[in-house]
Amino acid sequence: MSSRTVLFLVLLAVAVGSFAFFDFSSAPSREEAGRFQASEIAIPELPAPVLEPAPEPEQKQTATLLFVGDIMLSRNIGKIMAERDDWRYPFLRVADTLASADLTFGNLEGPISSRGVKQGSIYSFRADPRSAEGLAHAGFDVVSLANNHMWDYGKEAFLDTLDALTDADISYAGGGADFKAAHWPAVWEHNGMKVAFLAYTNLIPISFTKEGSQPATAFIDVAQMTADIQSAKAQADVVVASFHWGEEYKTAHNAEQERIAKTAIDAGALLVIGHHPHVPQEVERYNGGVIAYSLGNFVFDQNFSQDTRTGLALRVTIAEGAVESVEEMPVKFTPDFQPYFAVPAQ
């Protein structure tokens, strides 16, 4: 091979090598190409997600109501309170439990007054005005005045009772300054729920119960009672009807009690609470409601039998206008007539 040919081949090899070097060394590597392309792509920033607050659950309308029977703050119990100068004394063992309920209700057996004249009953009750302090201390919110002892000392004592309860911030049902007031419900509200209380008796002279009577007590007249309950139901979520009725010392209710109770439930009452027999009677369910025919004694000086020394309290939980639960709580009494719950409240 001539020297000219060799020179040509050498120059050709140098030219090809130079082209390959400058072409490929200037090209980005695969990794560099990836980085380059990624840096050139504009990725829009997404807005931060907006979290809507979880809706608050609707507040359930609930209330716990505690019912007790006859409360008599006169006679031997009145003497004990006066001797001790302690007007809370009858309730000292039960006040915490009573106050733990959203509402507490009982039957006030007799007037609270220092005035009036006996009307002739062999058993006449009249409590010292200071005894209202004990009712307030125990947490009573509403009491029934519709019973056979509220008129034991006449009109003056009856009207004094209305004032004493009002001063103690305790509502009342079944009695008032006139017929309309006696039939007007005591309305109580808790947690958005309105509860209306009506109270009746058929154990007093009809003259105290007629329209126009001043003052007056609500009598068990089925037609009037039905109208009262329907009117109360229009302004409240729950209606409670209280009755002072039945036969003393009978542990079973009678046909008349049952007829009246079921009529009240059918008219719109959710709860029927009975008293007067001084002993507990049956508790039953009917048409979505609860009937307690008699809760017996709660504060009373009747220690002559086992039945009169045993009472019953009823704790009822209402939810959305319906009965959610019912707890029967037996009541016993100390020798000086203080009530206590025989089984601790759950």
C-alpha cells in the first residue's frame, strides 16, 4: 500500500472518530434526558382539599321523670320536724336520688298553711308553712293538689298552699284559684321536651270542682278529662295524668281505675300515675303508655302494716315523646317515717 493511501486512511479514521465523539458526547444520557424532560413539564399545584365539618348528630330529646306517692307533712311527721327544727328531715335519705332526676313529682296530701278551720274530717292534715322548704330541698318540681285532704282546713289554707308552693318554686296541678286554673296543665320543659301535668280526684265534694268554683279542684269527669288531655297534648310533647282514686289498703286496682286510666291513655296521656290507696298497686303497659295504679305512701306516718310501710317510686325515661324505660324502685321507712330506697337506684 502506497504511503499516500495509508495517509488517506489515517485521515479518514480521525475524521470518523471526531464526528462520533462530538455527536454522542454532547447528547444527554438517558438519566439526564429524564431529568431534563421532567424539569421542563409544568405540573400545576392542586388546591388543598377542603374538609367539611361532620354534621353534629341531632340532640335526642330525653328526660328522666321520677314519681312518688302520698306526701303528708302533718301529724306525727310535723311534730318530728318541729321538735328537730328541721323541715328537710323527712327527705334526708332520699333527696339526692330525687334531685338526680330531671323532674320529680308527688302527691301533696294536705294544705301548707297556719290558717283555716277544720272542715269536719276525722283525719285532717295541715302542714307548717316551713315544710315547703323540705319539698324544695328534695327537688320536687311538680305536685298534685287533687286529693281528699287538700280542703281539710278550708279555702284560706288551700290558697295559702298555692302561695307556699309558688314561693318554693314548685309547680302544682289539679287545683287552682278557679275552675280553669285547676284544669290548666303545669307545663315543664327540659332538653327541648315539654311535659304537661294534669291531676284529678273523685274523692271530694263536687261543690269544690264545679265551673265557677273559687278556688277549685279538678274532678274526675271523663269528658272534661279527655278534653283537658287533648288540649294539653296540643301544647306539649308528653302528657302525664295523675289520679287520686281507688280503695284504701287494696293492693289490686279496681275496674273503675282501669277504665279511667285507659281512657286517659287513649286520649293522649303517656303516663298515668295513681295514689290514695296508701299501698302499691300494679304497674302495667297499655297502648304505648304506662299506668301505675298506686305508688302507695312516700312520706306518711302509717306504720300499722307491712303494706303501708312499703311504697313505690317510678323512674321513667322518655325519649322523643315515647317511653324508653321504666324502673320500679321500692321504698321503705324508718321508725320515724323517713323514706329510703330499699334497692339503690341504678
